[in-house]
Amino acid sequence: MPTVRAGYGTPVSADQFPDPDAADLGTGLDEAVPLLAGRRTAVLTGAGISTDSGIPDYRGPGAAPRTPMTFQEFMGSAAMRSHYWARNQYGWRHLERARPNPGHGVLARLEQAGTVTGVVTQNIDRLHQAAGSLNVVDLHGRYTRVQCMRCGTRIPRAVLSDLFDALNPGFYDAIASPEEIEFAPDADAVVPRTAGFRVPDCPVCGGILKPDVVFFGENAPRHRVLRALRMVDTADALLVVGSSLTVNSGRRFVRHAVRSGVPVLIVNHGRTRGDAAARLKIDARATDFLVGLEERLARP
């Protein structure tokens, strides 16, 4: 089976779309509503829920092959950090301009109605919060903060952006428009050059500054994982939306739900690594499913 290199440097099948064994949107909604109606549902989301906000998927159809920088590469080389920050300094604004789509709005309203108990998201884009969701676990962190790896100081990403601009005047002048640039959901941007990009040290202790996000090769903070597990424990169902469950950080919650007897529903365009554990698998776009789900749950 042919593979491509995709997000987090993980091989993914190139012919994984669509999933012929899953229910389609209409049939899936018919089967999902009885499983979710009247149940307190925890939700796990991945990059697929944000594609309708203009943020590309890692592994969806048409997604460019990606091999993001690892934690070890970032921490071990000043040159690699310069390369990373040169791309991130251009790409983080793409996330900042993104706005919640109707799927994010549905989850916020279902939380207000008491149907959704909370959201565990693998995304760093903060769009769930922007849509009005309150109980959100940012499993992989948030693009809006930067932390020092020595003293732990956290500073807003916008503050660091101003420092980058002051140290690198005119660095992006060769880019005519953002339409020329390929963006990724982790705020990465494929800019024409990265050599010579100057990176400041921590203004407090001189340590290494790193985005407050989980890199490949790095573990999600234990307190976030435990909070997410508690969310699954107190729910009657787990709904996975827009995640291929390729990495263990998300797949662990599916395994935990199954061990606890909590039914799992997966909605994703393409196969996932958790399909065998799902009570119901639906091959559909995240927004289409969530909008349809809200409409059907509102019927008498």
C-alpha cells in the first residue's frame, strides 16, 4: 500500500479516502442521534474540525506531505530554532486571522445545552474558545503563548512577534502575498528562505524560547491528560470529530473510553486508527456532521 509522509513525520496511507466501511453522512446521522440523545457527551477534536476555518488538515485529502520539527531538533540546534521561528513568525498570523466555523459553534451551543460536557482538542488554534466553548482542554497547547525552557516564563506570542520584527527588518519583503505560502495547522509556513533569521533569548534568564505547544517527540503535560481523562470518565459517550487518531496523544482517550464501557463514535473523512474501537464510524466532514447533528437533536 503506498504511503506519503504526513504530519508529525508519520507514514499515512495515500489511498485512505474515503472509508468504504464507514456509514455515510445521512445514514450516520440516523444512527448517531439515538446513541447521543440524552447522553452527556465528551468530544475529542482534531485538525479536521478547523479546515472550514481555512486551516489545512495534516492528513486529509490533498494535504501536503509534512515532517514537522521534533522537540529534540528544536532544543538541540540554534540553526534549527532559527529555521523554525522564521517560518512560525510568518505562519502564526494565519492562525490569528482564522475564525470559528459552524462546527465550532455547534459544539459551543451543545455545551450550553448540557449535551456536551467538554472538548478535548488536539488543535492549537483556540477556535473552540472563540466560538464560546468553556470547558476545553488544549491537549497540545496554544499558539498564542511562548515559554522559556529554563525559567518557565510565559509571554504572549504577539510580544515575541514584535521582538522578531525588530531583529529582522524586511525579512519577508520577498513574499508578494500570503497566497504564495503553504500553511500548516501548527502555525508553520513554507517561506522562501529562513537563513539568517535572528532569534531572541528569554528576556528574563537568557534561556531558549519555545512555543507553548507540544512538539513531535514531546509528551502532552500530565495535568492536561488527567483533566481530559476525567472528562471522558464523567461522560456517557465519546464523540471523536476530525481526527485520524494517528498519534497516541489522542488515541489514548478512545482506548480509555472502551475500557470504561463508554461508547465511542468517530466522525472523520477517511480511516482512523481508532475505527476498530468505535460503536459507530461515519465518513463525513466535521462541519456537515455537527450541523446535521444539532438539527436532529433539536427535533421533538
